[in-house]
Amino acid sequence: MTITDADRPFLIRAVELAEQALASGDEPFGSVLVSEAGEVLFEDHNHVASGDHTQHPEFAIARWAVQNLSAAERTAAIVYTSGEHCPMCAAAHGWVGLGRIVYASAASQTAAWREELGAPPSPIASLPIQTVVPGAVVDGPDPELAERVRELHARRRRITQAEEKTTGEV
């Protein structure tokens, strides 16, 4: 399966949520959970600025879904996300039995951007979702939206560098 015209509005919304995260001082990641009927069930963005690096939107979606949807509804739902799930979020997705994942940018792209922008490497390995959840149905990246996500990461890096200069931290 590939990213379709029906997927685009939800994927764009995930990127908008990533923009909201950045505007609120957080890392630019956003995700949307959509029912089989095309209804937005839950959406969120990163909340890791507090220091709790488990506060990813994909993890929040998994927790919400297991509390609010039947197993069949979870399997039929689609997760749209600005960036491919990290291993923690991929595992949560797999454990609760969520359906298809559609992402704007790949984890490998994010890792390459971090290096290109001079950001420290992530403490977590950059793995494809299917490495963590072999049976996952995954589509992405979206070249147009990936470039938009890359710019969000570049803006986040510029903000971080400015903060480091102000505080003297590196």
C-alpha cells in the first residue's frame, strides 16, 4: 500500500501538530489516530521538554487506544505521524495491536538530519518500525512533507543552539 490522497489530510495534520510542539518549546513530532471510518479519534504532539522522554505522541496514542477501543477497532485504525516511530513507540504500537502506520519522515532521515545539523546523536537506535514490529503495515516517507519536517528539526536545532549560547551550556 502507498500513501494515498485520503491519507494526506491526516498526515498534514500530524505535521501541523509537530509544528505546535515546536511552538510550545518541544521537539517537533505529532501524531493522529484515525478510525476505519476516517474519524479522528485522538491526536497529540511531543511533551518531552519536561524531561520525561517517554511523552511521545505515538506512545500516548497506544495508551489511549487500549483504554478506549476494542481489539478489532485498534487493528482497523491508522496512525499518522510526522516521524517514523522510535523503538519504544513501535513496541507500544505492536503490543496494543494498532493497525497501519503512515509517516511523513523516516527514522533514518531524522538521524541523518541530526548529524547534518550538528545535534548530538539520539541515545536510542534509529530502527525501522518493522524491525521492532515485523508484521506492521507501514507507509512512508512522504517526500514533500519530509522536507517540511526537516525544516522543523532545523528550527529546533537553531533554538537549542541559541539557548546554549545564552546559558553557556553545550
